[in-house]
Amino acid sequence: MNQEKYDLLIDDDCQTYQFISEGPHGKIRKMIAIKPISGIEGYYNLSLGDWNELTRKLDDSAISNNLDTVKVLSTVAEAVGSFLAANPGAVIFASGSILLEIGCIK
């Protein structure tokens, strides 16, 4: 993929990735979490969202609309590649927001 990407910070567990989205809404800390799906060996769920400083958790319902969707998705693809390199044979499940699917976010 030859798209521009954000620099990733990879946690020691190789399952949590962080980057800073930059756009008209400022700098927004994003997180990607790739965690095992309970009861299904080798399958993982991918979550992407804004880091919420108050709750100290990833907020996958946040809509920051920082006008950098392609760059964010390219960064997610980079994280997935990194994860799969560390976990050969793993299967990652991800689904998009309903708002994104019906075109409400530009």
C-alpha cells in the first residue's frame, strides 16, 4: 500500500498500537487494539477508536471526523501487517461503523 501513514507506536504485547491523527479538529490520539476472540483459537477482533483520557480506554464509538480517513485506514493496514507478521496464521475480524457504511462520514 503506497498511501501516506501515521507513525505507529507498538506496545510490547504487539496487540495495541497508537498514533496521532492530525486534521482540522487538532491532534487526536487513536488506538488500535487486536485482541483474541474468546473461545476461538487463532481469531482476533480489531478495534479502532479515539483514546479517552477520562476513562483511560479506547472509545470505538467516537466520531472525530479529522478528514484523514485514508491515512487512518492505511495506518490500520500497517498495524494489521505488523500483527500478522508476529502472529502467522492469525485471522482478524473487523467491521465498520454503520455511519461509515451508509456514507454519513466524509
